[in-house]
Amino acid sequence: MILLYGFIYAALAASLVACIVRAVRYARLPVNLRWELYPVPHEDPMHAGHGGSYFEDLDWWTKPPRRHLLGEWKVMAAEIFLLRAMYEHNRKLWRCSYPFHLGLYVLIFTGLAAAAPLPGLAWFGLAGCVLVMAGAAGLLVHRIHDRKLRLYSAPADYFNLCFFFAAAGGLAFSKLAGNGASLGTMSKALLTFDRGITLPASQAVALAAAALLIAYIPMTHMAHFIAKYFAYHAIRWSDRPSAGLQGMERRIAEYLTYRPDWSASHMGAKDGASWAEIVTQNPAAEKSK
């Protein structure tokens, strides 16, 4: 048990460190171009009602923006717990992806609620495993049979889904075998470092595989749960004026000194021109020459 605990603790620590490293890397990437799509969820209802923004106000730059956080939370909740964007734009994929994500949420809740004496918590964890297995199998079949999706599916995509199916299947089997601890009991034992608990070999292997999966996830593109924060808050929903933002003007000035070497003629990246020179060119005037 001490070896198993050590492996799980190490896997959790590796996962946490990997998540932090990835988040820091995203935060240090160059500033994205603003999307200018309105209204953003945190827009004041007075402007959001007709699809506008606070930029409509007279002398808006002299006034502090009014952020409607409730609107932002509503959109975030719908996206996190219902995968609303996928539901609206890719319903076929959503039918497989939603039970997969829902199963993960159920397993996370089961682990976090380990200390609470909730009735049926053990079966709740089993339901989460079944949902993950069903979703992973559905996504795997979808990737294999959908020609368009298959074109840009890498071997790692298939491996990842199989890994999830195997890890969830191992946990479900250990529960159905009837001679192991429930997921909630095991989570509580981990929190209290209970060395008196005994586990069958099948459950120990299943827990080790699940821990390895947790450590593996943030090191792959499956860490989109980290990227989504930046994609939404720093790109899609960013409407703050750059003036006055700490370090923003300095960073933009640095970016303008970069010298792109793209070969596309419409970019105007010739003779070592910098971004500042490219963006100040007049394409119509250049064409007339």
C-alpha cells in the first residue's frame, strides 16, 4: 500500500506541475489579435441586448468598464458542464463527447466527496466509469468511421481514448468484482494515508493505471481544459483597452520589431521588413506601383 500511495502521490504531483508549466507557457505566448466579436458575455446588459459594447459610450476610454460577471459565469457553466458550443456546432460528436466528459465530472465529484457519508457514493463512481467507457468507445468509433475526422487523427488520439477506456474499465471491474474498496473509500484513504486498507491486485493495478493517466493528460493536447481559459478570457472575451495595461504596450512594441519570413506575397514580408513596416504599408499604393 505504501508503494501504491507513493505512486499515486507522485502522479498527482506530476500532473499538477505539468498543468502549471503549461499554463505559464500559454500566459507567456505573444498577445493575440483581438477578435472584436460582440457582445462578450461580461458585457453590460444595456449593451449586450442589441449586440453592442461599452465602446459605444461617449468618451468610453475615460470610464471604467462595467463587467457583468453573472453573464460570464452563465456562459462558462453551459460550456463546462453541457459542452454547449459542441452541441450547437457538432451534434454528432457531442453525443459521444458529452457522456465522456460527464463521466469524468462524476468521478471527480466522487473523489472530492470521499469524506462525506453520501449514500450510494460507490455506485456513483461506477456510473462515472461506465460513462467514460461509453464516451471513449463512441469517440473511438467516430474517429475511425468519420472520414473527415480520420484525416487529422494522429495515432496518439486513438491511444488516448483506449487509455481512458482501459483505466475506467479497470476501476469498474474492481468495483463489480466485489472484493475491493470503493472509489470514495480509496480517496479518503489517500487523504488520510490509511495504511490499514487492503486491496486486491486487480484494484491496485487499476488505481495505478488511473494515476498514470492523470499524470499523462496535461502533457498532451487533452489539456485543453487549461487552454480554454486563455482561448476564452484572453482572446475571445478580451475587450480591455491596451493603454494602461501593465506591460502590454512594452510587449506590443517588442512584437513590432519581429521580422517574419513568411513566403506568402500578400504578407509583404520581403527584404527583412519588420512587423511595424508591414502594418504601416498601404497595399493599394504598393499595387499601383
